[in-house]
Amino acid sequence: MIKVYLDWNVMSQMKNGKHKDLYQILANEKFFIPFSTSHIGDIFSSYKETEEQNNYINSDLDFISTLTRNTCLFNDGKNILMDFSSPHELFQQRVEQRDLFQDISIQGLSKIFDDNETTKGLGKIFIDQLKSISLTPLINAINNPHSEEQMDLLFPGLSENPTYEGLFNSFGEMVKGLNEEEKYNDLRKLLQSGVGINRDKIFNNDDPYKIIDNAHQKLSIDLKQHIDNTKNGPKWFNEIANEYIQLDMHGYQEDNINTKKGRKETFKNTTEDAFHTAFASTCHFYVINDNKAYNKSIQLFKKLGIRTSVFKPDEFLNYYNNHLKIDEAISQIAFPKHLIQNGQFLEDIGTGQTIKTYPFRHFLFNFFNILTEIVYSDTTKKNILLSQYTPTNNMIFVMEIQRLVDTLNSLFGEDIEKIGPVTKEEFQEEPWIGRNWTFGGENYRLEKNYGEFHLLVDTELKNKNTTNMIFNIYYINFPKVYEIKMMLSNVISLSREMQKENIKGKETEIRGQMGAKFLNFLSGEIGGNLKNSGSDSQKVLETFEIKTTKSIILNEIIEKSKTLVNFNNAEEGQLIKIDNVSLSLTNEAELRTVKLIGSGAVKDMAIPGANGLDVNNAFNAMLKDYAYKMKGQIKNSGDELIIKIPLSFESEFESSYSVDDLFIGRVSIIGLYKGKIQMNSLKNSFEFFNKLGKSKTTPKSSESTFNEISYSQHDESSGDTSVAIFENGADGTKEYYYIDLLAIVQNVNIPTYE
């Protein structure tokens, strides 16, 4: 979404009927327009306990709620967060807390202790100790004729009560003077005269930081040593707010201070404007109609390299019409190809590939504003990657991705895996499952990499597990896989010829730093030359021998599989792949016994009276159709599946893996979906004889015991009260999704390095 932060002046003017065109544009759902706690502070500054004023304030809060859809940015002391909050509720909290720290004095502190029964006694001891502590060093500074006036401005009344009690009282008076009176004006003049800055010279200067830095260097002052940006919020937030206040205090576009008539203007207004500027750095655009705040924001964003464009309402309206308003003649889907054919680009020629980056000013699908084309020199393959040139302090919210996926669904149709709308739960664990679409012969993959969201357009991309997939095989039913591969294509590649063309550009010129150029481009001030024309080419023919392995053959099966995250729309007989599956055995006790027998534990064992019966051969015959039974749980899904792996007394698994290795972490399952079955449906000879043996040892009735006659057939309906030696670790009557297993693999993530 396109994030736009509006100053309260702009909101208030729109509410009162101004900027109608701007309001109509911003009402579009493609814009993300948050309000912040500073908007609440702006409104609170005019709070009066009168019915008329309360009605006016309520109408302001109603307008904010409608315009922003209650999306609020706030500082929790550690991070800047977004939540859905009612402006009315936040304003009421501000009203209820207005007197909490109104009295910052020793008496006010004492009242806070006294109002709490658990701290009343301790509070008196603490207060008495504070009252008795002397502040001799500070008093000496106050009594110094050279600093007496300045110290009295900073600590009014302290000279009359030179203790911590007096310091608390003095601090409270200073805060009151700054926020309720005109003391900030005096403090500002004191700073300007102290560092030797002429207010009239700096007020409209094109480079105020040069004047400020020169003044501080003459006095060997380093402001950064005296400012702690790490407390009460993120460092970047405090840095922006403090830079804003420093510009104002040194006289650049300084705010009016007035409490005599009209709207009260104090230091509190300046601090709220500073916070507005910091909040705005999380958005693409900051729209403001206060000339002084506008100029200060531009200067400090330029100094700190903040990638947020600052506009006045009319400027933003023009920018929207010229750049953000998409030309309907070129559809959003066709735009990438149009841009590649006609757009300007930044080019990076590397080993084996050429990367062309096309920045553009509007937001494709209301989200992306950078296109990267990757051209591989050894193939005709091209990848197109759409990404976002984000604000410096950018935060992507779930709501934005929900709307992005809704937009893509409306254009491309339902995603391939039929996952549907985005939910918050999808982002609780990494990696994000993403979405895949096929449209117009091309494939689209929305994914999250390193905290950023990309849309990959690839004509060779089948789904998120394609020809470039790398995996490690735990188990493969190779005869089945080979037969399916032969039905898909009865050709196995043995060699490949590749034509390599090296292109040397005759005239490739890219000037300026990429970051600066992006910023200039997006703010409408592109400069430098970007061109590419003429080429010399050399062609080389290379022949490669292709080694045919199990993984190569399995890879083609995976390419043809449909990746599922649940079984909502699965069809019986469908070739599927399921990632992020946790497996567990359902017949562990039975399996361990069978493995013991199969390892030769009963070899050469003879049973007396059995006429030389080979027990080992008897067991082997009984276990011919025995299988591992495993159930699986799909990540972020309530669906449970079941698979079986035929038992072999040599090695069922690849690369010396054992069955226990499958239960470590999550794996991917490839197979044929066979519908729902009960666990009891998976039968084998060993279980049959096991049940038959138990029925033989359990009397049918008192009559059969008396006659010493037993039935020759096993009655499955008979109640069996004997203790079962082997039991499944799953409910035998519960239904599971059964997969006719082809392979179990582990996806391998190969790190990429820039």
C-alpha cells in the first residue's frame, strides 16, 4: 500500500472543506493513512471543559477515525507500533492522565506517595531525605554573576531553596513555563546568543546545518555527546525528533511562541511537530501545510538520508496526477514488459548475469515501485523481480500484505494452492508460505526474503519448488518414481549443448550513486545518463555430460506435483508435494520387534516338536508385506496425513539414514493422494497372525473350554480383554489423509551472497 502521513493541519483543513480533490484521492483503499498519538496531542492542546469545545473535538476525532480507518502509530517506549485504536479512546486516556504529572514538585511527588497505602510510609522517609540534601556545586553556578541569569532561567527559584526539594520544584516550574507559558522563547534566545548564531541570518538559510556546525566548532561543542537517543523510544525516532527541535532552537524556521491571544503556541506544539516528523519517516509521503514544519522536515530528512518525500497538499496532488495515477491504457499486468521496453534503467553487469533495475514512480499493484530484470548469459531465461523502494524506517504490516494478496487474487484469480486470504498466523514462523499464481502463460510468486516482499515473474517457474530446487532424499520408492517419470517423458537427458554469448557494451554509462539516484528519481528530480547501445558478441559452443541420478529423475516428478498446504481442494489420484511435515511412528513397539527379528535374532532357532521348522524363514515370510506406519502433521494446518514405507531388511532409506532421522525437524512428502482412510485399514500379515494368535489364547466360552475345541477362524468382532503387546500410537478409527508415498525429502536452502 502507498503510505501517506498527514499533518494535523492538513486533516483539519480537509475536515473543514478544503483540499477536496486530495480528500477524494486519499479515500481510495490503495492508500494507507495512519494517525499517531501526536495527532491526539494536537487536539488535546485545545481541550477545554465546555460543551461547545467537546463537540468540536468529537467531530475532529470522528474525522480522523473515518479517514485513517483507526490505524494508529504509537511509541511504546521501545518500538514504533501500529494497531487499530479508536481516536476517541486515546483522547480520553490523555484527558484522564492530564493531571498525573501536572505538579512536578516535591509536594506533587509526596502526594503520589501518599495516595498509595503501600508507599505512604516509605514516601515520607524518601521525601525528608531529599529535602535535606545540599546542592552546593549547583548553587555556586547560580551565584556566579556570569551564569546567574541563565541558571535562573533553567532552574527558577532554586537559589532560594538550594536543596533537592528546591530542584524538584524548580524543574516543575521550568516544564510548566515551557509547555504552558512563553519560557521556550527565552530559552531559545539564550541558546542562540550562547553559540553566536544570528537568528535573522539562519531563519531562511538554504543550508542551516552549515551555520550550526560552524558555530559549534568555534566553541568546540559536540551536541551528540550531550544527547541520548536510546531512551524512551527507538534510536532513529529520537534522533529525528531531536534534530527537528535543534533546528528550531537554533533559529531555523523557528516556531511562534504565543499564549496571549488565540490558539496557544508553546514548546509543546514544537515537540508534537517533531514527533509528527519522526512518525512520518515510516511512510512514503509526508503531506504538511505548515511552512515552518515543512522546511524543517525537508532539511533534516536531507541530512539524515530519510527516504520520505515531503509535500504540501497541492504539491502532492500534482505528484499523484503525474506519477501515482496509473495510465489505464497500460494494464498493471502488462506494465512490467512495457517498462522493460521503454523505461530507463541502472545496469550491473556481473559474472554470468546482467541485472537491470528500473525504478518507477507509481506503485504497481499499490505496492511495488522497483522492477529488476535478471538476464542470464548462458541461457535465454529471464527473471523479473518486483520490489519496493521503502521508506527509511519502513514497517510492513499484515494489513498491507492482506490487501496486496487480495489485489493479486482479483487480477490473477485464486492462488495455485488455494490458500486463500492472508492471516496473521502465517507470519508467526519463518519462512512465510507466500502465494503462487499462473496467468497468461506466466507464473507469479509472492515471497518474503530478508524482511522484504517480492513478486517474482518467471516463465519457467512452475511453483515455489521448481527446476532450481535443491533437496536431500531420505526415502524414495524408485521403481514407482521411475515409472511415473517414463509416463511423463520417456526421454532421459545424457548430454546438453549450450551456446554462450558474451556481450561487451560499446557505450554503457551509469553515473551517480544508486541510492541517491533512486531517491532523486522517486522525488521527480532524475539526473545523470542511463543508456545502453551497441554490442560486440562472441559465441562459444559447450557440451556437458549429464549424470542421471535418483534426484534428477525425482526432480521432474516434483516439478509436475501440486504443492499443498492443506487438503481442502485435493483430488484423489493427484500428484502432490507437501512441505513442513512433522512425522511420527504409529507402530513403534511392533516395529522395533520386527526389526530385531529381521536382523537375525532368531536365525537357526529350532522349536522342539516342530519337525525342523525354520523359524527365521517363517518370520521372513510373515513379514514380507510389513511396513512402517507414520502419521504427519502439516505446519500451520490441522490436517493429519498417514503414509507407509515397505520394510526391507537391508536398507529402506538413502545415504545411510535410519527411520529415526525422519522425525528430526520437518520434511517434504511427495506422493499420490488417495483420500481419507482409517488407521485400521492399513493391514499386513504380521498383524493378522498377531490378532489370530491372541484369539487362539482367549477362550470363546466356558463350553468351548470344557470341550477343548477352538474355532479355526479369527472372529474380529469378539471382545479381546487380553493385554495387547503391539498397539498403534494412533486412534485406529480416526480418519487420516492417505498418501501413496513416492519420496520423503528435505529441502536444502542455499545462502546467497551479494
